[in-house]
Amino acid sequence: MYRYDEYDQQIVDERVKQYRDQVQRRLSGELTEEEFLPLRLQNGLYMQIHAYMLRIAVPYGLISSKQMRMFAHIARKYDRGYGHFTTRQNIQFNWLKLEDTPDILADLASVEMHAIQTSGNCVRNITSDEFAGVAQDEVVDPRPYAEILRQWSTFHPEFAYLPRKFKIAISGGKEDRAAVYAHDIGLSVTKNAQGEIGFRVLVGGGLGRTPIIGSEICEFVPWQHILTYVESILRIYNQYGRRDNKYKARIKILVKALGIDEFKRQVEADWADLKDGPGTLTSEEVNRVATFFTDPAYEKLTDHDSQLNEFKADSRSFSNWMLRNVKAHRVPGYAIVVLSLKKPGSVPGDATAEQMEVIADLADRYSLGELRITHKQNLVLADVRQKDLIRLWQEATAQELTAPNIGLLTDIISCPGAEFCTLANARSIPLAQLIAERFEDWDFQHDIGEISLNISGCVNACGQHHIGNIGITGVEKKDHDEWYQVSLGGAEGNLSSIGKIIGPSFTFNQVPEVIDRLLQVYLRERLEAESFIDTVRRIGHAPFKEHVYTTDFAVAEEETADKHVVAPARYSVPYFSPRF
Amino acid sequence: MIIKNKTIVADDWTVLRLNEQESAENVTVAEGKVIVPLQVWLQQRDALQQRAEIGVWLASAERPEDLKGDIHKFSVIAVDFPKFSDGRGYSIAYNLRARLGYAGELRAIGDVLRDQLFYMQRVGFDAFATRPDRNIEDALKGLTDFSEVYQTSFDQKLPLFRRVQRKGNPVVDMANE
């Protein structure tokens, strides 16, 4: 993986110094909260309901075991012993004190990490394919370009106060695993007929209040020009993106208002001036960065270990895990292992300090000391020898990291929801737990097969509900009760689509029953080997809607002394959101 | 006092801001060194260009291309930041410098505070009228927050990777030699 040189380290160290001074000025009252807000936001620091939340950048989701141990240290020393991995491949700590945050950043800088631009209206952490470099369908390894873009966007002076946040994703496989259609800029690195490397550039995708699938602005931008092309897109957006209404400020609204053709014309008029200028990438720089992503010294091994097959026959849990959590590696005798952070009953994406340390040890022993964070909030060991799989499974099972549910119903994406976030209308995590517990049965989940269930506590869509096969959104209603809308037919990947709301919203306790009814229709209607989303696409929404709404819900409402105060057992503070 | 060329200097320019009763056409521009709104310049161009020294300022929604052809007539061009978070002024400055070739004083006015100065100087500002309720000596420190940058902008024509010899992965570099 990429290692800092003296320049990278200096920039990050100077950032710690700058930020420490900003915090000092805030604490002394020299800066008002209003003035401090954009400064802390450029550094991933949010003021949430109970405490400050810090989002740490994990560039394109790739970290070392040493960095993972630093997360464990931060969790113990400054937080409540755990952290939360996010859908943008970062990690968040939820219980911090403002005065501690400069020290946390100094700790992070000591392992080549930072929290730069993890929030605020600037270019955010670049995300990428969690299987980059090891996927069988990879055309070009996106990681060197992701790192080059990370450096280019870090403290870009012109684009730090954009109309709204700006997210870039980059993928390099035939199958898109980076949700490039749902980003402000989505890049697919590929090769043309002559074998030259370049980027298919999508622009104006995004979720949030107005979900839009990105439009192609250029079919093929040669690799040399990618930085200047992206610069021109950002310059047009910075000048003309709407700033009068925060909900219409994302680039997707500008692209829609101008039309993709006019937007492209403006971008390329700006770009004409930069093309072939000094901002053009050099092969020396690409090659230099690529030296950090070359193949490790793989052993010469063969697939199909006989011991594995024997063990699979003996253990149902192991064979289920092999089926769902172990993916094909492009090198014979190796495998990609996904550690699930979605054991039913747990909080999606949460890991304790102890789990982080065990995970770091597993990475050291079984996967060359590296890890990836997935946009579905799980963790990946990318280079595991197949002959180590049994031992790895046994050790990871002891830490509850082997729920065999990757890509299944309980592999739920969830935002933190109203217990933490001031924006949310409703709780997300307890709902994810309720659903996961109801459908915990592994045989049932494996029978349902591939399906995605995404939950957001509000329309801002941090839980990416629009691209879930089933999407759940907390909606605001009178009385400030919790209500949830259910949408159907969303998908990510090459066939990305935005889900459609099936009808009137539901209460917290009705949602699992709604999902059960949707699944009943699927089980009734599916053709052989047809996935849930394929059935939805073939038969349409009508049969699902009909079945969900025909019969009344006989679910008893949650009994609490005061419905405005719900105390989730996991967090030892009274739950009270100002929004309720 | 303003910051100009990294030092604190006295300033004798006046920024003209129109009130609701005034119009760009009819407002009387005082004698002396005045920085007028773009609209006033466009409406009263014939008279104003007779002056020995004149400045103009752009609002964040205005286009620097509107000054094309007139660029050399100004002793100072200012860009207004109505609030900290409005970043259009950064692209306006970049375009004035890099595209329109403006070489005179480029001044940031409005909600200009210490923590924006580093970025502002990178896109081409060389003068900063920082908010009067804040200590200007303190603001000066904002210009030196970082000693190295990755990307090109107006201040730095070459990206880091073209300026210095950066090291690749030592393990792989050794294997290649």
C-alpha cells in the first residue's frame, strides 16, 4: 500500500499544527462557533447529539494492521471502546471531546493518517473498489490513480468552499463495486481498443433528496489528462452550482439544469486551456505511485485444497461462510475473505477495540498485514492462502466476525440514525437490529440469496437507501413520531437503479413484517435461480405493493413509558433527540 | 490596514458599496482612490477611466470576463466574499490571473479571516482586507500554515510531482535496479 514520503508527512504534520491552533482559538473564544464550524467540518468533526464525532479518512478503504491498531487505541483512549465503519470506507468515532481531537490527529499522523476533508463542502475522501488489485475481473488497478487524486484534492485551494460536498469514486473492474453511478464524479479506469489506459467519466450522480444516476460526460479521458479534466468539472461547478438552496446545491442539480451536453461544453471550454499544461500527469509519477501497489510475492499454489472440501462437508457454518464470505482471487491458491461486521443483533459497521486488534492480528498472520473497508461496512482480507482459510475462520469466529451473510438479507447498510445524528427523523440502528434478528435463520437467508437492504434515518441517504433492493427511509411526520418509507427496486453496480417508494409509510415495528411480505411475493413469483432484484424487474412493483397493503398489520406497538425517551441498551445515556 | 505582499500596510482606498437608494448609473463616485462595484464601472466607464487611479470589485456571482479588455485600467481589483463559505471568489481570482492575465493588486474583501488566507494567496490574491473586528497581525499567520502543496494553482505553476524527485516504494525500486 501507499507509504508517505517526507512531503506527505510534512503536509499532514502541518495540518495537525494548524488544526490544534484552530481548536485553541475556539476554546479561548477567539473564534465563534459559527466561524469554527467550516474549519472543523473540513476536518471531519461534527457536533452530534451527545458528543463530537470525528470521521477519519481511510483513502480508498485501504489500511494496514498498524493503522487498525491505532483505531483500537483511539477507541480505548478517547472514545467508548468502539468505532463505526462507514459506507464511504471511513471510520467514525462518536464520543469525543473537542479538546482531545488535536491529539487524536497527532496520533493518526504518526501512522500516516488524517481526517482531512472527510466532511464539509469540499472534495471528500476518494472511494474505490474494495477488491482492487485482487479481483478476477479487474481491467486496470484503480489504486494508483485513487492515490494521485487523493493528493491532488488534498487542500486544493480553489475547491475548499464548494456549493456542497463533492464525492469521487473510482473503479477498475468489469463489474462496478464502487457505486460510480451514485457519485458526483464516477471514474471507471479502463483500456481502449489500442490498449491505452483512460477513464470513463460520469458526472452528477448522487443520492440524497434527489437521487440521480450519473451521466457520462466523456467516454474516454486518457490517463494523462484526468487531473485537469476533473479540475475543469470542479471549476464549472464552483462557479455555477446553486448556493441559494442547500438542497439544490449538489452538482447533479447543475448538470440537470444545464443538460449534460451544455455542461460538457462548458467543462471542455475550460479544459482546453489546461490540457497538456503542467497539471498533466506524467508516466514517471504514475509509475512511482504504482510501485506501492505491485503484487506481493505470491507463493505458487493451486486451488481446491482437499482439506477445505472435507471441512466444508463436515461444517455447515463453514461451508455457508465459504459460499458467502470468501471470494475468488485472481491468483491460484489465494482467496479474498470478507469479515462480516453484521452479525445479527450487532450494530452494522461497529467494531470494538478488541475486535480491531484481533482483526489487525489476522491481517498480519493471514493477509500480508493489510485490510480494506468496504462500502457495505464490512472488512476485507484480500490475500489469504486458501490453505489458511480453516484456521482463519476458527479464529475470526471467536470474535463473531464470520456471520455468513455477505450480500444477503442481514448484510444491512445503515446510517447511525436519530440516536446520534441531528438530521435523522428516525432511528436506523435499532431497526437494522430488529430486522436482522427476525430473519436470522441462515437457511432462510441463503434461500433468499443476493439482496440488499439499506436503511437511512432521513432523506439525506447516508445509508444509501435509494440503491438498496429494499430501501428504508425515516420520514418526518407530524407529532415527530418515527415513520419509515419503503422503496423497492434500487440497485448498485453496472445495472444501477433508484428504488421507488411502494406507498404510505410504516411504523418502526411494522417494517420487519413489510419486508417479510415483500420476500413472500419473491418466493412465490421467482423463477429458478432468479435473484430478488431480477424478479422485481421482471414482474414490476404491483404484486409487491398489493401483498404488502392488502392485510392490516397486527403488530403491537413498542411499550415504553414515554415514547419520546427510548433507551437503547447498548448506549448508557438516555436517548433524547432534539428532533423528537 | 490591510495585508499586502505578506506585510501589514496602511490602505487609502475606499470600497464603494451601494445602498438601496443608490443605482449604479446615478451614484456619485467620490474623488480619490475608490474601488467601485463592477456595475458602477460598467455604467460610468467613460468618466471613471479618466481618473488617474481607479479600482473595481466583483461580487461572487459576477463574472471576471466582464472586465475583459479593461483589465489594465485598474490599480486594484477586489473580489468580495459575502460570507466565509462562499467559495466562488477563489475561481474568480484564478480566472482573473490565469485566464485574463491580470497582474495588478488582487484584493480579497468582505468576510475575510485568517483561516482562508492560505488558499486565497494560492489562487492569486496578494492583498487581504481582513475583517476589522479581528487582529490583523494574527491573520498574517494564516499565510504560512503550510510549507508544501501538492497541486498547481496560480501561485505554483508546477504540481509537486514535477517539482521534486519523489521516492517510490523502496522495496520495488530495489528489485527493479
